[in-house]
Amino acid sequence: MVRLKKKLKQDYVDGSSIDTRNARIDGNGNGMESSEGEGEEEDQFSQNSHESSSDVGDLDNIEEESQKETQNDTKAPFQPPKQLPTAQELRAIFEASELYKSNAFKLQMENLLPSIAPKTSKTLRGPLDAFLLRLHDQLLHSTKKSVVPKAAQHPLEVAEALGSHGIRTPFPTPPPTKDAKWTFKYEPPTSMTLIGSWANNTSVKHKDDIPFSVDLAVGVPQDLLQERDYLNDRYFHKRALYLACIASILSPLLKVEMWYDSPMNDPRQTILVISPPDDALPNRSKLNVVVRIVPSLPSDSPIPLSRSSPSSSNLRLATQLDSQSSTISKATPHYNNLLAKSMTPTSDLLALHNFSSTIPNFIPAVQLLRVWANQRGFGRGQRSCVRGFELLGMWWGYVIAMLAEGDFHPPSTGNSSAPLKRNPKSKRRALGKGLSSYQLFRGALDFLAHHDFRDEPIFMKGVHESHKFDPEPWISTRTPVFLDPSLTVNLLESIPYGSLDLLRIEAGLTLQSLETASTDTFTSTFLRDLRISQARFDVVLRVNLTGAKARREDAFDVLDTGSALNTILKSIDHTLHRALGNRAVAIALLHQSSSLRPLSSPVPTLIHSVELGLVLNPEQAFRLIDRGPAVDADAASVADFRDFWGEKSELRRFTDGAIVECVAWEVESPHERIYIPSRIVRHVLARHFSIQTVTEVQPSYDTFVLPHPSAPSKRFSSIEKGGGYKSAMQAFDGLVKRIKGMELPLSLVACLPCAEELRYTSVLAPSPIPVSRLASTPECARYTATYDAILQFEKSARWPDDLGAIQKVKLAWFETVAQNILAGNDGSKASIALDSFASPIEDGASLEVALPSGFAFRLRIYHDRERTLLERLIEDKTLPPFQKAEAERALSIHLQRFIHGPAHHSSISNIHHRHIGFSAAVRLIKRWFSSHLLSNFVSSELIELISAYIFLRPDPQVKPNTGSAGFARTMAFLADWDWRREPLLIPLHSMAGVDASVHVQFPTGKIEGVNTAFKERRAIDPGMSSGAWHIATEEEPTGVFWCIDGRGPTPMIADRIKTLAKASWTHISSEMEPGALSVKALFSHPLTDYDFIIHLHPNVLPRYSQNPFADDSVWSGKTKPINLQITTTGEEEILLDYDPAREFVNDLQRIYGDTVLFFYDKMGGTVIAGSWNPLVRQPKAFRALLGYSSRADGQKKGQVSLNVDAILGEIARMGQGLIKEIVKQSS
């Protein structure tokens, strides 16, 4: 009994066996219901824990154990039990299992926050704070030695004086003129306040090693301002002068580097950037910051607040009409928003500080949201930054605050006749202030993923009871609306709708990813750089803005936005949204953040080019017709449509009887439809903005999956341009119907295709040369591919029960089918082929059928009884080892051909029909593997599975809709995949019957089984001789057939693939301009690292024309004249699937496989590269049967070394007529 009580007490203390939340133990060891208070439970247990009790049963050996435990109790004092979990601890346990999906994710997130925030140690912050104090004192008191004007002067005179000292004044356009009626003199600032993220402790690390920013709001003295400074940039002119004066004061005193910076390339927002000296930042590797001086209006500014209303007109445009000068004025919302922003730095600081005080987890939630945004380009950076988010650091905090406290719907003041429009579903309740940082982060993602800023403006709860301005003017600006708590600044005024569309998509995809329990969720959410345009967007265009000019330029809009360039970029967003419509779900403008410039450069650096990233809608993106207004519509809409599209607009009558204006995008072949979105962009940019230079990378990729421009197959093939896959399917269906119509002993149940050409994944689309033209085709283009298919007849008891006899019956079947085919006298050819080295019990026969069109098929017969007989043969313990090995090989071939092959074909075909970009992507990836001489190491099925993973994985990115995007993401995955420690889980079967828009996940209940199988495989085979990759599906947790039992790549090949993928991904991600991306380099393989290179004669390689770098002189001029009306006599032999290079490599690998590793490109490659096994290169003691040619080592007696020259000589004799030369590259 003592042991029982001791066990109960220990369980209670450790919490290992007793649920302390729902039960307590009475004095007799019985379970009781929980009492009202935790303290009572502890007292009750403490009181009863030392009581003795009578025996409760006969337990084995209890006396001896109880005596030992009693002795132990006398030696050590009783330890009081631990406290029951608090409510906070219970909540943390629940969140770790339910909210975070895994403890690892929670721990990773907690460790992330300290690493992304600026260091707070006194050794780092102390010198910086001292520098800020010194900066403060210098600005307030040191003006004697500077050139700033002490008396009021004309602004141009002040600017000229500053310019003489190398400091130019960054005036916005247009600068003040000589006729300016105002003067300027410098006075010390009225206030200096730390603002922004640094002051509110929400700073996070920026991308591309951009330092932290310490923003210092400097109040322009009231004496320098006048009430009408709101008019015609007068305040911004004074602001520029004040900023230049500050630079002239600090330059000689602080001895620091200073620059101008104009965020969003807007001269009205120019700030002064100061790099603190080394004594202020003793360790820049741990804390690197810059100080940004931001002039602002004082709280007692004479400029009326009403002038910052979006409906105010603060700019005047002079015009000349009928020899009379006049001025035009209309609302200037952008200008007014900047004016209002200059009034709110302090109020923003106080508002965010209040939120951080009332919302406990406000700061970490904002930091998580900003890190997530920075990884996706919604912030500052040196590459692929989404336009509009450069100055929105505090907006992320306002999003969190708005969700925690709620927003409100302001009533209309009655100044506008139109009612305020807002979706009634947008009413949202406050999430509450007590949520964790992760809950607030997820709440923000949910808001961003589902909120439509086009129809639903956001008004934060302000500090004032009434709304500052009528809400209607904010809506009428045609910009997103998100008002800050001051209710005067629209934080999203400068953001294009396309940027917010992309933000909405990214947020929704991240939410989907967070719902999974994947170990990669944290990395993909917070750590992975997702800014690479080539992997992010379906279409990436580089637009050269040099010479761009709007077709209808509004001078007033140019004044409002501050520059013609900003006006053009704003108009491009609107124009492309109208042109593309529902073809694209997001149209993003991307460019680098504004760059620092010296004080001698007053004008912001112009953006010479931008990237356009399109996320396509696969259901609508590639349609051929855009319909416009009907012929009987109002004249204004018809004229507007014609004016927008120009010469592309035409009037057409459709099959439904409608006569409408439309735009038709003609294509010559189906694959050209993928270029329609980029063609639309080119057309509208040229028409409306005179932009002629638009470069795109997609066509460069397509050259590697299209036939050579002058390939003989393009001349001799009878297939319509681009119709290869469709024609192949039609030929296959025709053959199946023909066999089903034959009079056979058993009827054909099914004919299952198993060829990559019949599932749309072959590198090149089928383009066969008709049998009648093969004789006239150059030898280097005569390759005739055969497409595998499985014939399955109805079951019958007449099949023999002997493996050898079954093979004989199959031969008889093939003979019958072949006779029926030949009897048709339509030019088809049929012959029975026997596999080389096939054993009598192995499926070693096939029927090869060549149709007159040039399509060829290899048919095999599936009999389910074979598998059972082979398994019995393997289980027979009396069977000799060599016969057992034959049976195992025969079973492996049977499973590959008849079980796994058809199943794989079906799954890959489903993915092709589910994702429009899959086929183009997998074809590019196969070309990449072949180009890097890996054709004989990685099977086509494995490449297809890896490509399928890219389209099915829980990735926080839109599924690729183009081949280039899918290829780039595959390279990124192969470069990062740690295949030694991570299996690949592909939900290949879960997608069946599921819509493409639905996110498919690997079944949670099967993940543990896959991980267990992976660990067992690594434990059993630590050297990974059975294959390096572990790729699993729901039906095959132990690994798919193609990657086990030595069928997958070895560790050396897997490492080589990862190295090549890293190099390719680095090349893709390092290129800033798509037009400058050398796609050819991605598919060019260096040969310098191999020991020897075997060069082949290209003119005797039937697949040479499939080489993307083929020299057309090999076949040009050698084509025999043909008469298309003449057919073959039927006596000419057709070599199906004849590839001498492939057979030569197979022979070499079989003979020298233990000595040399051979690499080659099956897609028309002209080289075979070889690498010696390093173990055989070492000198060894002479003995018989070494396994390779050897010669006496000249340095050590009795030692022999590899006879390289002899082996290369043997290879040359084997390949006589095929080999051009062998180049030895290592001694």
C-alpha cells in the first residue's frame, strides 16, 4: 500500500499519470471529483499524504519494495506538490496543440522575435542615444558657423547660397520662381521628436541589409509659415529649404555622411538621411541604423486643417484661353494627403503608443506581420518591392489596432448627394485586446485576405467624437481608403489596387499554409524570401519607361502626384486592370525602393524601368476574344471601347447571334495562347503610353520545349502546328478502337496508356514523320518514338498456370493482333519485338505498331496471374539463388510495367488537367535534367513526381500557371530540399475528384507512417544504396516504386542535382531584369569537371535534331528530294525507338559500371562524359580478377593502377562509327 500511495504522490507531483485539472486523491487513494478551489486540493492532499492505511489487496513483492521506499522517505524531506496549471498555462498548452499546430512552430516563432528586432543592450544603444542628444543640441544651438540665412531672403537666394557649399535644395516641381512673394530665414526647430517604428519598438530588420531607421520629426517653426502656405507647393518649398539648412548646419559639425532620400520618388517627401559616426555605432554588425530627419508642421501651424481635405483644391494651373490668362483648380487629393501627413507625426506616435499600452501583445504582433510582409516585398528593399509600401511601416500597426479595437462606419455629413457605399457584410467586431501575438497576426492575415478595399473603406476609431471631413470625398478619389486615428490621413492613398490584390492573395495563401502541420510552415511564412519575380508571377515583364508619355496627359494630375512619372505609373495600373479584366487576379508594379543620393543632387533618381508581375486566372487568361458593347449600345460606350483598343477593335457576329465590338487575339498554334496576356500588356502600353520596349523571359524558356526552328520534323511532319499531343491521343484512340473491333478469342477490356507523350509531359510535343517520308529524312532526325500501352483482356481460365507458357501465349496473341493490323492494307506496320536479356519467365515480348502517320506504339499484355506465380516462386525456399534472382527481376519488371506504370500515368494525367501550368513546367524540368547529363540517373516518373509536388504542396504562393514559374519554383525546391533528413510527401491521390481551387493536403493520419518508414529506411540503409530520395504518397508510405530498390538516384547523383539546382536558382534569383536573364545558361552544362569526354558524330544520332543547341548545318543541304505522293513499298525496315547513343551508354555502364560513371543527354546530346571511380584510381596490390584493366605502377613495386588509356581504347573500338573523338581531361 505504501508503494501505491508513493506512486500516486509522485504521479501527482510529476503530472505524468493523473489529470490534475479534473481529479484529486483522497486519503484512501480513491479518485474524487475536483473541489472548488485549487488551494483546497493541495491542503487535502498534503494532509492525507502521510496517513497510513490498511492493505487493499495482495500485491507481489510489495513488502520489500515498501520497506525500501519507507527508508527513502526518512532520508529526504517531503517535497510539496507542484501548483496546478494556471489559466494562462492551460491556455498555452491548448494553443501549442490547436492554434500553432505544433510545439516546434511556437518555439520557432518565440525565438524569431528577438532576432528580428534591434538590439537593446546598453553597450549598443548608449552611444547611439548620446549621438541623438548631440544631434539635438546642434540643431537647437549651433547656427553661427553655418551659411543658413539669419535674415529673411528670397527663396532662390537662400538656395543659391546653400548650393555654393555643395548642398542643393530638393525643391518639388515646379520650384519657386523669381516672382515668389514670400521670403525665408532659418530658425531652430520648435520641436524634435522620435517617431516611427523605432520610437514604438516595432522595428524589424529590412531586406537586403538595409539598416534600421531612427526617424526624427523636426518641427518647422511657426514664424516661417503663413496661412496660405498650403497653396501651390509653398509649404513644401519651405520644407525643402529647411531640410537643406539642417544639412548645412550638421555637415561641418558632426562630420557624418548625409544623403537625400525621396520615398516613392516623390520630391515632396524628401528627407535627410544621416549615418551616425563609428563612435555612435561601435558594432554595426549587431546594430546598424541611420537617422532620418523628417520636417513636419507644428501643432500650432497657421495652415488650416480644412485645406487637407481630399476635396480641397490647393494647386492652381495657369492656362491661356483666347489671349486671356486664367487658372484651373480642382481637387488635389494626393497633395492634400501629404499636407495632412506633415501634421500628424506626433499624433501617430501617441496613437501607436496608446495601442501598445492597451493591447498587451501589440508589439510582437506588429513585428510578426512586418516580417511576413518584408519577405514578400511589401516594404523596403533593393529588388522586386511592391509599389506603394515603402512608407507604410506604421500601417501594419494600425491594422492590428483596428482589428483589436474595431473600426466604425461614419455617417455622411450631407455634403455629398451620393450615399456612402459599403458592403453590409464588412461590419466586423473587435477581436479583443487580450489575444496572443500569433492570434493577432492570424487575425490580420484573415482581414487582409478577405477585405475588398475597392468597395469597403476603413475608418479607424478616432480620438475625436465627430468625423473631420465628409467621408464621401475619400471614396470619390478612386483610391483605397484606410484613415488613421486622426481621421485626416489616408494611409493607402498612394497604393495601386494591384498591390492590394497581391497582398490579399498572399495573405490568403499564408492562412491556408498555417492550417497544415507541415514542418516547413514556419520557414515558408517568416524565413523564405518570396520576392523573386520569376518564381512568384506567371508572367513577368520589364517595362522601359524611357520616353514614356501618356496619350492623354492631364497636367493637373501631374501637379497633384508630383511628377509625370508617378502619374504614368498610377495610370498604368488603372489601364492594365481595364485591359486584362478577369484574365489576371493580380497586377503588381514592382521596382527598387528609392535610393540615397548625395546632397548635391536635388532631384530624385528617376525610375527607368519597372517590373510588371501578373498572377493569372487560369480559367480566363488565355481566351481568344474580349467582348465589348453591342452594336446597339449607346454611342459613348462604343466610342470609348474603340478608343481604348484602337485598331484591335472590330465588329463581329458570334454564333449566339450577338453582334458586338470585340478584340480578337489570333494564334497560330495552341501553345501561343500563353502569350496572350503579355500581348495585351504590350498593346495597351504602346497605345496609351508610347512604351515600345517591353521584355519578357517566357519565350526564352519555350525555345527549350519547342522543336528546333529549322528541324526537319517541322518540314516533313504531317501534324498541324502545335497539335502534337492531340494528334497522338487521336492516333492512340484509333488504334484501341481498331483492336476492339477485331475478332479475338477474348474481348479487350481496357488499353491503358503508359507513355509520357500520352500524358502531356514529354519534353517535345509529338511531331512524327510519316512512314512514307522517312527515307527522305536526314539520319539525324529519323528517331521514331514508341508509346507504351497495356492491353488487358477479359479473364479466362484457359490461361496456363506456368510462367513460361504464359509468355508463349502472349506471343500468340501478338501474332493474331499483328495479322489483323497488316490485313488492313492501310500502310500500318506491326512486328513482334523481344526484349534483350529477358529470361523465359519474364514479360519479354511486345507488339510494335507503326501507323502511316508516323505514330508508333509498343503494346504489352497484362495477365494478373503472373504476379501471383512470381511471388510464389520467390517464396519457394528450395529454389536455386540464380532462379530466385530471375524471379525477383521478373516481378520488378511486372510491377513497373503493369501496376505502377498505369497508376502513375493516371495520376499525372489528372494533375495535367487540374493545373494548366503543370505540363509546361514538367517539360522544362525534364529538359533541364537532360541538359545536365542526368538522363540515365533520374527516371521520367521521378521528375514528374517532383514537379507534381510543386503544384500540390502547401505552399504560400499561387500555383504556377506558366512553365517558367513552375520551373523556377522547382529549382528553388531542389536547391533547398534536405533529402537526407526529409521525405517528400505528395498528396497524389487525395486530389482525385477535388476542384483545382481547393487546397489539397497530405492526410494527417498518414504523415506519421511516412516518417516512420523513412526513419526505418535510413536505419536499415544508412549508405542509401537503395536510393537517396524518399518520395512517398498516401498509397505508398514506404516510398514510391521509382525511388526504392536502387531505382532512384544515388547519394552522389542527388548531391549533384542539388548543386546544379542551387547554381540555377542563384542565376534566376540574381538577375534583376527578366530581359537580361540568360535562359540559355540554365540549360548549358559545363564539361570541365569530368575525367574524359566522348564526342559523338551528330549526323548518325537519330535524336540530334531534338538538341536545342543543334547545328542546323548537320541536316541542311542533305535532305533528299521527296515526292509527297509516293509511299513506301512496305519492304523498308523502320527502326522504332532506335537510339544508338542510349544503347551505347547502356553497354558502357554494364561493362564498366564499377569503374566509370557515364553521363549523357538523351535529348540529342553529342557528348558522353565520364568520371572514374576514385576507389579504382588508387594503386592496389596485384591480384587476379581485379575487375578492370590495370598496369604496373611505376612508383611502387608490386602495385598496379588503372589503365586509363587501355579502357578508353576499348571504348573507342566499341563505338567505332559513332565516336568522333575522346578527350582525356585528367591524367
